[in-house]
Amino acid sequence: MAATDTHIYWADDDGVKRMPSNGSSAELLFSAEDTFVFGSEAVQTNVFGIDNGLVIFGAVVDSGTWLAIGEMWLDGAFPVEQFRMGGGTLAGLTWDDDNYYYAWKSGSIGSKSRWPGGGLTNLYNGPSGYTLEPGLADSNGNLYFLRRSNATLKTDILLRATNGIVAVQKLDVGTFYHDGLYVRSGNLFWSSNNGILKKASL
């Protein structure tokens, strides 16, 4: 789900929708079955956020084989598939002006240029015995993410700096699953599936 000053954006089984923030009727911007963008069956559509007047959204396509990432204008005009990728269960997606950054639950993080012709780049491969939890945040090129031990069920917040070095920022931030990770004004924010919101300074 994402929002502007005037509208709320989300996705369901039908596709990407928006509704005025006053709560009036919703409208369908992009159908999950629309073959114009994805060229194949699209299911499990999700809105990731809004960036510079664009809605960033994704859909699982080709019978669940690939995740396709698309962009469209806030009014639904000109939806374009930016790229598609396979790799398992997505654990996070974020972006800056130049790149998308994505994390797989299996333990790897990669990037894809938002400019035409850019390829996929692997940025991190986690050690065995860990999975990545939903949560990937970008701050000036630094990536923060959640790594969970399969043995202890403890979750740590890690940082991959622009120089490529990965370091633990916060140890054992909980034994529960997290729903998101955000960086704002020099602080990390994250939440658990039982509604607990936590904060830590960088």
C-alpha cells in the first residue's frame, strides 16, 4: 500500500487500484490479467510504493516462475514492465534514483539499474543457516536488511555499505517475524507481526 496527498494505492486479486483519500469509490488502474505489460498471466499483484510520480508495483507471472516489476504514472497511464526476475520468495524491494534493490528470502540481495540496458548485479550472499526476512531499506546507497537464524530464530539488522562491506548494526532485535524495515532521519524503524513498532538510532 502507498499514498499521496490525495489518493491511496494498493493491489488485490484484480490488480492495482487507487481511491481518493476521502474514501470515495476505488478505480482499477491496472488489471492483474493485463497482457499489455506482462505478456502472460499475472497474479499476486502488489504495490511497493510511489517514487517521483510513479507507482512501483509487481506481479508474479508465468505460473509463479518470475516476479515482474512495473512502473506506472499515478493516474494509471503507460504501465511499463521494468524487469522480471526469478529467485524464490521476495523478501524486500527498494530503490533510489538509479537502481532497484531486491532481496530473496533464501539469503541473497541484488540490484537492477532503472535505466534501459542495465543488468542484474549480485550484492550479497548470506551464509548457510540464515534467511532474509521482509525488510529492505535504502539510505544514500546503503542497504539495511533483516537476517534471521534458522537455528535460534533470532533476527539481526545488517548494513551493506556502498563500499560493499556487510556489518551487523543491531543484534537480536527479536525472535518474531518482521513486516518491514524503514530508515528515516537517522533512525531504523521495524515492526513485528503482532503490531509492535520499534526504533533504533543508526
